[in-house]
Amino acid sequence: MEDIRRASAKPFSVFERMVAWRYLRARRKEAFISVIAGFSFVGIMLGVATLIIVMAVMNGFRSELVSRILGINGHVVVLPAGEPFNDYQALTERLQGVEGVKLAFPLVEGQALVSGAQGAGSGALVRGIRPDDLLKLTTVSDHLIEGDMVGYTAGDSVLIGSRMATSLGLFSGDKITLISPEGDVTPFGVNPRVKGYPVSGIFEIGMSEYDASILFMPLKQAQAYFNAGDTVQSIEVFLDHPDDVDAVIPRIREAAGENVLISDWRQNNRTFFSALEVERNVMFMILTLIVIVAALNIISGLIMLVKDKGPDIAILRTMGASSGAVMRIFFMTGAAIGLTGTLAGLVLGVVVCLNIESIREFFSWISGTVIFDPQVYFLSTLPAEMSFGETATVVLMALGLSFLATIFPAWRASRLDPVQALRYE
């Protein structure tokens, strides 16, 4: 008895850890309790892993979309308040000199119907950009999968996306036909404008919507095609750091002068990114329920273990173990399930995130279907970007829930009356 008192004198002593570990091991008559503990372990592991994986995929999805959207669209767009810009050369140079601005270029934009040699047609967004500016737009110029920029630089050819080329059956060097309803006015009405352009190159940004619908045309050709004269509709500005847009916009407004309208990438994509953020938060709350259910399994398993170990607890108490020692024993028993389950979930989540694309391809091969279809999700690969802060939050939340789940059963065990427990044994 004195040995037990000495061994359990310090909190979380060797004696307490030894008893807690013994209660964790399965015995034949305690098989059902062990099954519940196993389900708790698996539940916490899967809950933590799923949270880590889903949060990483959502982060990767947002990051990839932001990089692709902002890689082809200006972080700040300067629009005329009235007539189109006719002094765009000087205005572009002033904006280019603003601190924090990486690139500024004039833009002519319009809709047209495009068709290939086989007669297939689709809608396209025609963006007129100067060849020198498009070379600096590396999201496009560095991602040519066929052809080159030579024809575009010469000012007589266009660039099209890979999905547009596939749908129209076009290759580099072929001719693409543009049809615009805003044609020449004649006594018999408006004739659609039809003109063919050689395809200088085919780009692939990796965002299916852009690869299927955008056509780049030299600025002079676009001005002539859309009857814009020597004017442009807007000037797109790219910043060194897109998140610094609030600090740079006042300087841009000062350089642009009056009679301009300024919008930034957050305003232009507010609905889209707000929907992503809401979806991400809802997914986190829903998947947290998995961890909560697993923690409730810990409670039920420990309560059954306390009932089963009533005589053992009574013997420990009569031999000198304090109520605090009994409470710590059962706390460590339940906490061990939560700790090992959380660590296993962390390892599983990290492994899956590091191999997410290979896993997607494997399940696509097994099922014979396209998982994460680029036509639906805009991206050609499944992204995963783990955040240390979010991963740490998931791990701490799972550990916290697991430890909280053990408090009531452990307290109940410490309050067990030894006399009553031995009387009904």
C-alpha cells in the first residue's frame, strides 16, 4: 500500500501511466469496449485527415484560380468616364511609372463568333493587346504549347487557347475566321464583319474557361476590326503585389487624373471569391462534426470502461490511490486514443495532400470517369496547398475535443465509492 502511495504521489507518475496503458489493451471480456475505442481512434483519424485534405484542396483551388485569373486580367482596371481613351499612350506611360505598378497596357476588347476550316463555330472574347505587352504577360507568352509569337509580333496573326483550337480543329499556321455582328452600315442594313487571321500560336493557361474562349489579337488589328479608331476601352494595370491594391490605387488615381473609373480585382471577382470563402467555411464546420462524433465515442467507451473497472477502481482506492490519481488514469486512457488518432490523421492527411494528383488519376482510372473535370472546375489538375496555421488549428481542435471528452468519464471514475463498488461485485 505504501508503494502505491509513493508511486502515485506525483501526477501522471509511472504507476498511473502503467495502469492507463493496461486499460487500453484489449482483453477477451472487454472486446466490445475495445471495439468502441477502435472506432473512436478511426473516427478521429479520418476526421482530422479529411479536414486537412479538404482545407488544403480549397486553399489550392483558390490560390490557383487567383493566380490564373490575375495572371491574365489586370489587378486594377482604369476605364474612361465618358469617351474611350484617345491619349492612351501618354496615360499608359504615366501609370507605368507609378510606384508598385509592374505593368500597364491599353486594351481593346470585344465579342465575336469564330470558326475554323471545317465550319465549326463558337463564341470568343477578342482581346487586343500590343505585342510587346503580351510578351510581358508571361501567363500567356510563356505557355505556348504550339507555334510561336513571331506572327503576333509582326502584327498580322492571333493567338488562341488550346481548347478553342481543339473545338475548331485548328493548328498553328491555320486560319481562323472572326465574325462580328457590328459590321459596316449599308443602305440594306448592317453587314456582319467577316475576316480571317492566321493562327500564330496556341496557348494553354490551365484554366479551361480561358483556354476555350479567349483570342489575343494585336492592338492595331483589334482597333481596325472593331472600328475603334485610335482609341482603347481600358488600361489594365498589374501590380508587384496584388494584395497592396488599396495602397496603390490612390497613386494610380493621381497619375490618371480626373474623368476615369477605377476598379480592382477584388471588386471584379467579389461574388466568385465570396462564394469560395463561404463554401470553405461551411465545409470546415460540417467536417468538424466527424471529429465531434469520434469524441463522443470516446465518452461512451470510457463510461463503459469505468463501469467494467468498478471493482478495480475500488481496490486501487482502498490501497491508497487518491481520487485524483484515478481521474488522471482514465484521462490518460481517453487522451491516448485522441492523441494517437490525431497524429495518425495528421500523417494520413499530409501524405494524401502530397500525392493528391496521383490519387485522383488512380481513382479516375479505377472508376473509368473523369474526377475533378476541368470543364466543371476550370482547372486541369487537382490542387492542394497546405497551410501551417490551418493544419495546426485542426490538430489543436481535435486534441482539445478529445481531451474534453475524457473529463466527464474520468471525473465519474474518481467519484466512485469503493464500498459500493465492492459490495455489488
